Amino acid sequence: MFDFFKNSKPRELETIPKHIGIIMDGNGRWAKKRMQPRVFGHKAGMDALQDITLMSSNIGVKVLTVYAFSTENWSRPEDEVSFIMKLPVDFFDKYVPKLHENNVKIQVMGERDRLPKETLKALEDACQLTKNNTGLILNFALNYGGRAELTKAMKEISEKVSQGILTTEDITEKVISDHLMTSELPEIYRNPDLIIRTSGEIRLSNFLPWQSAYSEFYFTPVFWPDFNQEEFTKALEEYSHRQRRFGKV
Ligand code: FPP
């Protein structure tokens, strides 16, 4: 179906990343280039997200974690924030039925407190509808920030130590991982194998700082709404040639 597969050697097929994290950047600039308001870019970004999710599901990716809104994004103009907060409502009507048909399970991680009620409801409905699906997990990082996640985990762990539920010696990497927001994912797929960032920015911006310790990174100048199947194939191809040694020789 995809050129990547038609021309791939068996080794490349074995190297499909199981968990991919995506920083979907460049929606605003994409819209500006077309002399449209920034929110037009976010709408187009949802189409790109749908295509990449369906392709990921077809090729056997297990988890796709997408950075949809960071804890720092609240400082954007109010009308843009409120537009982004309405996206999950559109998402539920327009995109979820097809994802559900494709056995995709939707999950959300991030601080829920500050999200508007309708946003939360649309997301919860999507999670509820797809909760028994067994295919790809589409994991939205929404109002997510990596440092906030680590701070919360440290507070929870120290609380357990002060209550005598855990001792200091009990604190292992696994215990820390169990207290992060990715603990809702199947344990073997918690950490992304590959992180993609579009739009030419070369940084993580507080996205999965713990979980990305051994991730491969792929940066492309392409703006997120233009990140199509062909661009995704380039990222997968490049990943398939990387050698992951996890600190070994
Ligand atoms: C970054 O582009 C993009 C965002 C902050 C929002 C991305 C959200 C989606 C694509 C849809 C999410 C869907 C749901 C259901 C929540 P930017 O605005 O930073 O672009 P710029 O860097 O060009 O300004």
C-alpha cells in the first residue's frame, strides 16, 4: 500500500517503531503562508493527524503520542486558546468514527483541571467509546508538560515514603515510570522509539523528557499540516537505518 513497504527489505519492516511521539509544530506558519488566520492551520493539522494515525495503525505502530497542547500554550492569545480547546469537540464528530472503525483506542494524558468542561467531555466520550479497542493507541498529550509531570510524580512518591508505603530503597526507575502519565500505556510501549518534530524547530519543548532518554529523533522543516504519508515514510525510512544501542557497543 505504501512505497515504503513495496520496496522494503525485511529488516526495515522489523524496524517499525512501536511508539512514536510527534510534536505537531508549524500550524500557525502554514496558515500565515496562505494568508489565513492561525486557527486555519490547526484545522488542517487535524486532517494531517487523522492521516498519520490511520497510516500508523496500518503499519503496526502500537502507540502514537501527539503533543496537542503544552502547559506553556495557555499564554497564546485567548481566541486561539479557545479555538484549540474546541478542537476535541470537532475531533469527536468528524474523526473519531473512522478511528473507531479502525480499532484505534484514544487516550489522553495531561492536567485535566484547567480544561474547559466541553473539551473534557468530548475527550472523555472518545476514550469511553474506544476503550475496548485493541489496535493503535492514539495518546493525546493535552495540557501536558514534562517537568510538571516529573514534579507530580516526585510529590506522589515522597508522599508514599512519608506514609511508609515505600522506602527510599524501593525507588527504582520502574517506580518512577509507574508514577508518570505514560503509566496508562502498556508497560512495554511507554517510551517512544522515535520522536518526530515538524516545522524546523530542533528541541523537545518539555515533551516526554524522562521517556525520551533513548528515543531516536527526526526533525523536518515541513509544517505539520503538510506532513503527509510521503513525509512520514521518509521519517520511518531514516529510523530504519538508525542503530539503537541503548548505551551498549
Ligand atoms: C503547533 O503549531 C500546534 C498546536 C499548538 C496545536 C496542535 C493541535 C492539533 C493539530 C490538533 C489537536 C487535536 C485535538 C483533538 C486536541 P503552532 O501553532 O505552534 O504553529 P507555529 O509554530 O507555526 O506558530
